[in-house]
Amino acid sequence: MEAIIKSSYKGYRFAAALICGVKHNPLELLSRDSTEGGAAIQILRPDIVVSERHLVAAFAAAVASISAGYARSKRVEMEFLLKLSAKRQIQDALRIAGLTGGEDTVIVAAISPTREDPEPLVKKAAEILGGSIEPFRRVASRERLMQIFEISERKLGAVAKGENVDPLELLIIEKVVSSYVE
């Protein structure tokens, strides 16, 4: 079963997937021209992503920042990485979410600034990497996510619990969507 996450916002289109069983170094794919037809890709470690909603929120926040003129990067795929990691500095985002080389599981995200569907670019990247697209699942531990996003047990305890509510996910998404506010 393929599980590509898709969204669109303000004329941009987004697709992302968890790629497992990667056989080829993802850094080599990034060193190639990572754009096709105006779409750009970003490959990141999955151990910083709490949920599919986290990916979509980071995409929407990146597009909103670019549209409003508040982006810290000129490239939408880098702005996405900044928002996803809730960091203000590119080097911090790369340190947290960037590849180190030799990963066997990655997330590939493609963003198109046009009506062009970025899903084929995600599928092509999975093929080049020699991996398979799998349904999204949280890879990171709760402790790692709390450390990366600087969330304390006290903050977690302050979020009202509900049947389908993950307080950690809510706090991370809050950081993502407010990361451009100073």
C-alpha cells in the first residue's frame, strides 16, 4: 500500500512519503539537481517528524512565510525544513533534520509552486533510492521529540487530554506554525 501524504496551499502542491529499505545514499540524490519542472525535493531524517499533520503544517507554514515575505530562505524546500524543525537558522535545521549519509529510512518531500502534481517526483526519488514507500508511522521516540522541540513534561501536562489528542503532536505543530513569529 502506498501512502503518499498530499496537500496544497496558496497555489503550491505538496507530497511526502516515508521511504524504507533505502539502498543508495540519499545524499547522492540531493547532490543531483533536486528540481524537476519547478518542483523541489527535500530529503530528511524521519526521527524528527511526529505525524503526517506535522509535515503538512510545516509545508503550509513555509508557503505562508514565503507568501507574506517573512521567509528566511529563498527556496521553498529549505523554508519547509526550517518550519519542520521549528528552527530559525538554516544550520540548526540541517543539524536536526538533515541527512548524515547512509540512512536506510528517510522522508522525501516534494513541493511544486505550480499546479503540477509533485507525487511522481516522490515516487521517482523512492525508485532512485532503491527503497519502498510505506504508510507513515512515527519513527522518533517521545523523548527525542521532546528534546528536539524543547518541550518539557510540564508543558505536556498542561495540554488537555482527549480521546484522539496527542499533546506532543499539538505542541510541536504549534511551534511549527508560530516559528516565524519573533
